[in-house]
Amino acid sequence: MFKKILIANRGEIAVRVIRACHEMGIAAVAVYSDVDRASLHVRKADEAYAIGAPAASESYLNIQKILDVAAKSGADAIHPGYGFLSENAKFARACAEAGVKFIGPTAAAMDAMGSKTRARQAMERAGIPFVPGTSRGLESFEQAQEVAGRIGYPVMLKAAAGGGGKGMRLVHAPEDLKSALEGARSEAERSFADSEVYIEKAIVNPRHIEVQVLADEQGQTVYLGERECSLQRRHQKVVEEAPSPVVDAEMRRRMGEVAVRVAQAAGYTNAGTVEFLVDQEKNFYFLEMNTRLQVEHPVTELVTGLDLVHLQIHIANGEPLPFTQEQVSIRGHAIECRIYAEDPDNNYFPSPGKITLLLLPSGPGIRRDSGMYEGWTVPMDYDPLLAKLIGYGTDRKQAIARLQRALNEYFVGGIKTNISLFRRILSSPEFQTAKIDTGFLDRLLKQKDERTAPADEQTTEVAVIAAGMFAVMGQAAAGAGEKAVLSDASSKAPAASNWKSAARREALR
Ligand code: MV4
């Protein structure tokens, strides 16, 4: 087994991987940029090395600097986490050349999935169902016109190098095709330095459901059920759950078997995710494969009882999967909330700053994967994901109830977070009855925010009682926390009245 693993990442995922290393008796090496010297992953690792300026290109994306640290520290493997270099085939190749095991798929498997058109060609050969359209880049406007006419409007134009909705255009009518094609091309060129664009039939109000797969280096591939990821905003996932409320055992088996064939067609090893679009008739279509451990992997861990990071490390170490497909079972329900440092009152804009007070939820059925601590300053240089709060229950209803309870225990002072958004989502009738397609969140956010609506009688009463308690407890009970609450209150009034208004604001969130 590896003696020492370098984690080429930061934040909650670096902490997650360090924990797995320590459970397995493996030393963990952290790397950090100049603004991450005091980050949690640095504190939890056994060794830590500075790798340069905050800009990711100077640090977490710098292949040479990371390989230098691997050599200097004597690490025999590298875990890339997600984002940064995790899906970079050049990095995987450089690791192999440096004699350090990359914990993930081979560079060749990443290359096969990196281009969407190349992936569609591979799936075509393997007989995998994918959305009707072209498997090669469009060569002319006339060709786009011809294909769109054949598959029927609405159509979707997508960048071959794309992801995250960049270079994507929905086209409803033939007269809009020309300008959409030009727009998609120039955006693809600007974002990826690759103007290749292909065309697909558009699925209206799809669900986004993905299947977790694991493949060992002996050729065994299994699926670990699905995750429902339809709750997104601007192509950013917000809530994920497992299992999907719309997938039954039969559909799970069919999707799982297709996912395994996708992985095998790419010569895939280690942990990966096969994404599907699901239409209103529950037909599913291959969309793309993510060649990394994903942010939302904990919901799969909770319903399968497996530790995906342990398994990734064992697979990278050349061991066969320790179980068969028949031994995998799904039990209970798990839901994940992505806690971001962003301001709900300012269009969910990133909100970096110092965390002055942190009250943490726990208790039955709650898992928290976090990269923050009280006193830490959230840098503005990276993705503002702070933590993931995951609720588990024997069924969906219990998972929701536990998460709602935990969200009410959670308090992050000094910065703005999106915690209040999850209280709204989890209490909405549509979410509770699982009517969640990819348009749900935009519809919810268009509704009037209840914080600006007049409070009902009960809420007012709670606010008055809380204000009274804070006023009576006053300075003594407040301690260091006082600054936390005051720091975002603009009023210069005496402390007690600030406490009252803070309490009122809290109760009305
Ligand atoms: C689609 C689609 C409808 N039809 N493709 C968005 C991100 C990118 N990875 C794929 N995306 C979509 N592709 C066809 N043929 C709708 C989306 C889409 C979407 C998909 C999943 C979750 C949220 C979404 C939000 C908008 C659009």
C-alpha cells in the first residue's frame, strides 16, 4: 500500500481525502497557495508545502510545482480531488512519467471522454443511447440547418470541449439557428480555444441523473446507483440526493448497466460518473462522463455504506474490487446541501471574509464535510464552496426532516452564506413531493422572498422572545460572538438594541 499520498487540492475535498488517508494509515501531504497557509487542509495534513501565488495557474494548476512537492516529500501517489487538475490528462500522464500513481483513470480514458464529440462517437460504436444529433463537429450552417430540420426543433448547440453550459445555445426556430451557431462558436473559441460545435435534439425540462461507477484495474466494473442532481442554478448544482425519487429498481438496473458499458467502452478505471438527461417519459440519454470523484459523492456513500475514497486508493494500488454487483445494495435516502459563501440578498454573489462565529449542526443522520473553521478567512480567489451538509434517513421524508433540523442549528457569522436558501428549498411543497426538474430553482427564486414579506403572528412572537432573551443575557452571554453579529449590522446603536435587531433578523430568515 502507498505510504504517503499528496493531495493536489484544497478546501473540504482535501480534508475529505486526508481523513481517508489517516483511516488507512497513510501519511497525507498538503499543498497550499499563499492565501491558504492557514486553511483547514494544511492544519490536518501531516506535511504541507507552499506552491505559490493565489492564482490557480501559479499553484493548484501548476503541474511542475505539484510534481516537485511529490518528489521532495517522497509521496508515492497523488489524489487530485475535483476541479483543478482532476480531469487533466496531461497531469495524469506527467504523474505516470514521474513514477507517482495518479489516483484516478488513465490519461487515455480521460482523453476519450474529454471531447464530447469523441465521447459520442465511442458511445455510438458501443450502442449506448444518447440524445439524437451529430457525433462530429458541424462543418457549415447548411449542415446545421439540415440536421436540425431532420431531428426537429427545439435543438441544442453545444461546444465539443464544453461543460458547465459554456458554448451552449437552445434554438427554438430555424430563423434563430444562424446567430445561435455563431454565438456558440465564438463562446467556445473564447472559453476553450476550440470552436468545434455539434448539435443535439433539445430535451425539454430534463432531469439530470448521474450514475456512480467504480472500475478496478483487473477489468471489473460496477455501478453504485444514481444521484438526482436536477436542482441547479446557472449550471451549478445546489442540492443532490440518492436515490432519485423518479428511478425505480428496474430503471436503476437499466441505467446502471448502460453506465457500466460506457465506462468499459472508454477503458475506464477508478471512480467515475456517467451523466444522463432524463425526459418526462423517463427515457434516459447518455450526456457525458465525469472522470473524477464528484462533489456529491457522499450521498452515494451514505446509501451504499461504501467509502469511495478508500476504494479509489485500493483500486489505484492495483487491488481488485472487494465486492460484486450483486453485493451492492441501496438502503435509505441521503440529501446534500452545498454551503457556499455567497449573499442571498445580493443575487448570490460570492461573499468572502472572516468567519467570526461558527455553530455546527450534528446529531442523528447528519454528515458535514467542511473546509472552514471559526477564525478562518474565506479567500476570494477560489470557488466559494465552504462545506457540504448531508442528511441521511431511512426514507426521503426522514432525511428532509433531519436536514431541516440541522440547517436550523447551523450558524455561520461574519460572512454571508446560502444556508437560508436550503431552508426555503426543503420546505417547499414541490421539493417535498419531489417535483424537481432543472427549472425548479429558478421558479422558486422568482417567487417573492418570504423575508421581505410581512411576518406572520407566530414568527413575530418568536422574534420578540429571542430579542428579549438576547437583551437580558446581554454582554455576558455574548462574549466573542457579539462582534460576529454586530459586524454585519450597520447601526451604530448600543449593543443591546443591536442584539435585538440581530435576533429579529435571525428569526425572520
Ligand atoms: C441539454 C439540455 C437539453 N437537451 N442537452 C446543461 C449543462 C450541460 N452539461 C448539459 N446541459 C443541458 N443539456 C439537450 N440535448 C439541457 C441542459 C440543461 C441542464 C441539464 C442538466 C441540469 C441543468 C440544466 C440546466 C439547463 C440546461
